[in-house]
Amino acid sequence: MTRLHRLTLVVRLLVAGILLQTLYFKFTGAPESVAIFSRMGMEPWGRYATGIAELFAAVLLLLRPTQFVALGAFSATGVITGAIFSHLFVLGIEVEGDGGLLFALALLVFLGAGFVLAVHREGLWWWREQARSWIASRRRERA
């Protein structure tokens, strides 16, 4: 295993770990999580949807084939971009007296997932080709 692959594995574990540890708060209805999503007008459906999306991304980041890692990193960047924009435009950097910890973790996940996505970007092309193949087969069936 090369140094880059070891580093990528460490970053994948870090990003997945951060995403997974927040699930407890989202799925149990922790007061901090409820307050955050209430301020955004997304309680409770937004809390659950975000939790499911984060779970999906974290699990894919932990899988072996490059195409799953790439999809997980892509999903994580999408979900966490929403979190960063929520902090910047609705919640503020500091939320519920956390000293900016949630925002810092969001930035860390964004940078880490972006790094993983850059390293495993060829996995996204695999998904693109799968989609094209599926669409072509559906068109042939209709013809």
C-alpha cells in the first residue's frame, strides 16, 4: 500500500467517523440537534433526511472498491456543503454555545471528502458509464 493510499484511508476513516458520530444526535432527537433544525425550519424531517444522507456517505466511504469510495466522498461533500451554507447564512459559526466546533467539523469533513474524491475521482466515471449503459438499454427496450 502506497503512502497516498494510507493517507487516503486515514482521511476516509476520519470523515466517516465524524459523519457517524453526529448520527446519534440526529436520530435520538438530542436537544441541540432539534434546536438547530428548528431554527432552519426543517424539524424533524430535515434532521432525519440529513442523518440518512450522512449514514449513506459514511458507509460508502468505508467500502473497498474505488467507485463506492468516490460516491461516498461525493455524497459527503454535497451533504456537508449544505451544513456549511446553513452555518454561514442561518445558524452562524457558533451554534448553541459550541464555540464553532460544529462549523469546524463541517469544514474538516468538506476538505477531507474533497481530498478523497480527488484521489478516487475515477470511481465517479465508473458510475457515469453505468448510468449511460442503463439508459441505453432502456432505450433499446422501448424501440
